[in-house]
Amino acid sequence: MSRKSKCPPPFLSKTYDLLEEEREGEASVGKKIVSWNMEGNGFVVWCPAEFSELMLPKYFKHNNFSSFIRQLNTYGFKKTASKRWEFQHEKFRRGCRHLLAEMRRKKCQPSVFPSYLRPNSAHHHPPNTHQDNKSIAAAASSEVLLMELKEENKKLRRERVDLELQIAHFKTMQIKLLECLSHHTPTPTLHCLPLISINNLT
């Protein structure tokens, strides 16, 4: 059997089909839950909670977002954005379904995702997927909020530096203006003062 005739792994096919079907239905749905990115070389999960509750059971028969991400990790996907759940793989591209057959599962690859998405080896009982999804969504929101606060902090620092530079500039202008006025304003001297007769003093 040639390499081109090999069937892609079911997980990759389902993920690709999910994105294609959602793309076709975007016109009738105002809110995006998951979609290809603008370049078509990756995809974005816009709403992790709704993705877990609506998309995963439909295509993968479960609603565990962390499990979905671990599957992405095993096939070499990378999380490429800090403020959103965007994933990319060089052979996972819009309009290039034939490349899926070339993607291979990694063996014993350390996770590149945040620690709160990794499986807890100390617990062997089945996870509470509903609580897990809520925790992941909350963690995602916290991550976005933290990044926004950091950006706002940087912005305020830049504005403070700009204001300090402006204040220094105005002080320099003030000093130069005072020097200029001192050169052009005559200073009263003794010979310019009116003479007072000694007789007037007696």
C-alpha cells in the first residue's frame, strides 16, 4: 500500500471534518465556537466551554476538553497564541486534507501545554468532566485577563515615561524663556534712578 493511500488517523479526520462543517455553517450562526484561523494553517477554539459541551460529544463521544488537547499534543500540534486557544501543525491546513495521512502520533512526548491541562497521575478514578471543563474555561479566562493586565501595565508605564519627558521638556523651555526675558528686560540701575535733592530731605 502506498503512503498516499493510507487512511489518516480517525482523530485527525474528525477534527478536520469538524472545522469544515463549522466553516460551512458559519453564515447561519453568528457566534463562533471553533474555526480555522485567518491563514488556514491552524484553528482556534473560541469558546472552550461550549466547544466541550456541544462539539466534542458530537464528533468524539466525550466532552473532555483536556483530553482533546492531549490528543492534539500527541500528534505534534502547538499552541501558538497566548490569549486564545489556537493550535497549528505544518500538515494540518485548510484545503489540504490529503496531508493528514502523513501525520504521525508522537511517542512519550512531554506536554507543551499548561500544567492544569496535564493528567494527574496521582488520581486513577475517572475525572469529573463537567467540573474539569469549567475549570479549564475559568483558567483560560484567567490567562487572558492576566495577559490583558500585563499589557495595560506596560501601557501605563510607557505613558508615565512620556509624561516625565514632557514635564522635563516644559521645564527646559521655562528656563530658556526666563533667560530670554532677563536679557531683553532692562534692569533698573542707580544712574537711571531719579536724583533726590538733599534739600528736599531737610
